[in-house]
Amino acid sequence: MSSTVNAGTSLHERVLVGALRARAARGGLTAEAVVLAQGRLQAPAAWPAGLPRRRNGGAGFPNAWRIARRSTALAYVEGYVIEADGTVTRHAWCADEHGRALDPTWPDGRARAYAGIGMALGWVAAVQQRTCTRTRFPGVLDPTAQHTRDADRVLTYGVPPDALLPLGRDLPERAPYRLSKAPAAALVA
């Protein structure tokens, strides 16, 4: 990875990536490993005027999903955030075409850095349908949804290349994190 990417990485971003590495090092199929292999950094941005109202509370996944589906200017992103107190949380948000994180759930300033995977809406809808999570959407990277219905497909193989949206900046030192290669049929939702 170039030194430019590392030099442009904030302290909060480095701490967030370090926490994801520590969690992924425990082994097993984890959402952290998928984000390390395929994710990108997104800087937090203030919620823009004129976009649909956001809902407060802990419903980050359905909020981000609802707003991304209704807005042609935003994409759906899942991954992890770090808060001012150092808490790292699995979360979902929206991103604009410039890769800025726009959080429809949390107030501006709560999250200090975002690391996540931008996903094509059609693919997310197909996974949601397949995992039967239409009424309670826990996100694509939710381990319980993946273990119950998809035999760890997303946690093993990641998001298919044609469903990835390259929003944001590369994570530093991505190389050590690799997902299994799957036949194309294994990735069809």
C-alpha cells in the first residue's frame, strides 16, 4: 500500500482498522474479516439538508437501507464505526458519490471514522429475500442471518465483485486479509 494512503489515515481510522484486525485474528468467519478484505474508509460528513429525514435510535441497518432505496444520490454501506469514546460498533450508513459517510441514524459527530462496504441495492435486496430478513433487517454481514440460511456464504466469500461499490479510500495494509474464492454460482443470491 502506498505511503500516501497511510499518511492520509486519521488516528480514529487507524484505531478502527486495528480493532477490526484484532477481532478478525480470533479466527472463524467474521464480518470484520470481510470488511478488512473488501471495505473502504469513509470520512463522516454532516447530514445534508434536503435529504429524507433520518430516524434516531439503534435501527441503523433498516434506516440506512430505507434511505438508500429512496435516494438516487446515496448508496447503502455496511461495516464498522468508531465513536469518540473508542467504542467500535457494527453499523450501516449511507455514502455519497464522493465516499463521504452520511449517517441516517446517529447524530452528526457521534462516529469519528467509518470502514465499510458499499453494496448494490439489488444485491442487498436479494440477500434480504434469501435470508428472510425483510421484516427485521439486521444487515448483510449479520452472522446470525448468514449462519442460518446462507451457510456462511457472505462471510466466506464476501460481497460479489459486481455488487461492490467503490466508495471512499482504501484501507491501509489490506493485503493480509483474503476471502475464499467461490464459484460464481455460490455468490448468486
